[in-house]
Amino acid sequence: MKVLRRQPRQADGPRLTVAGARQGGGHRRALRLFVVTALVLATGGAALAQAFRSEIFDPQTRRWVSYDPQRAMRYYQAHGSIPDEFRRQVVDFRTAEEPGTIIIDGNRHFLYLVQPGFKAIRYGIGVGREGFGWAGIVRVGRKTEWPTWTPPPEMVARDPKAAKYRNGMPGGPDNPLGPRAMYLYEGSRDTIYRIHGTTEPWSIGLNISSGCIRLNNDDIIDLYDRVEIDAKVVVLMQGAALYRGI
């Protein structure tokens, strides 16, 4: 299966809500996802384009509020952490994939590492912003501690901040890849996509990257130590959100 680039478009249409709630710290916190669906024409047939946005439950106002970058930053500053739903945890997860497989559900901003006994370790993630999402089946081609960040030519061309690192930014606490990176390959070809850490811990749960999958630094170190080279990575198409596994 080839890696597919998706180009989502914002559109009006029917809305589906996925809600999850848990008790913690004496008050209720929850996360829900709105799915806005529209039918768009594609060569040779029809394709489904969808736009997604997350919301969290505000225990003070007892209302659902949009979880955008500004609110995410304020939440992190107020609580010193990301919402409970995005924290690393073991969950029930039914799948035909073998233990050690990574399954990425960008709609809900979760990465699952399949475990024996219909379980998975679930990590909160940040994913590609509009126009930078993708899907496919790839593998972990290599792993690096304190990786060098080299922006691809396309990023250098559009982002002046990235241009100064066209020859690479050495690993370190200010490196946007964080302390660990896993490089995703399609066969022997580097896809240019990575699973890595971040210098923006508040950004977990958002569509914010240029296509790479980011985790908080504690989580990427945990995941890195568990994942083997050549591990299978399944990146789901937008709209294929998991409810009880696949």
C-alpha cells in the first residue's frame, strides 16, 4: 500500500460527535471530536473529504470549548500538562495486527502500540495540519537519539525560519524533533515523515505539524524504547477513526 497524501478541505455538512469522559482531580474532564463531512469530486470517482477539530470539557464553565492552539497553550500553562485523554495509558484494543505494530489515528490524535491480549498503549499525538495529512502502511526504517533536524527543500522554500537550518540543526533541547526520532520508510525509501518528540508539549491533540507525528518527550522516549526496527506502522485515512480497534 503506497503512502497517500490527503488534501482536506473545510466544508459544511453533517456532524458526528465522538465523546469520551473520565473522572480525575475531583472534576470531570473529557474530549470529543467533531467530524465535518463533505463529498468532493476526484478523478475517476468520488472521494470523501473531512475536516476535524477537537473540543475539551471545561469544568469551570461546564461547556465544551474548541481545542485550538491558543486554548491548548493556555490549558498547558494553567495545568502544567495536556488533557487527561492525551496522556499515555493502556487501553482495550481489538485488532488483527501483531503486537509491536503502531497504529495512528490522526482523527482522534492517538497513536496505539499494539500489545498482547487485545491491549494497546495509547499515546496522545500532534498530527499534520490542513493539507499536510497522509495515510498508508510504512515501517520504522531507523531510529535515532537526539536526531539532527534537516528541513526538506519544500519547507526551506516556504519557511524562512527553517531556511537557516537547510544543512541541519544538531540534536539538543531546542531541536524540534526532541530527544528521539523514528524514521518512516516505504520499502527502502525514506518517506520524509517521522515519529518524534517536540519542543511544544502543549501542541499534543492538535493538527499542527507538516505531516510528522509528534509526541511529548517522555512519551517518545517510552515509545522509542519499545519499538523495533522494521516495526509496521499503519497510518489511517482521515475518516477511519477507531472506536474499538481494527
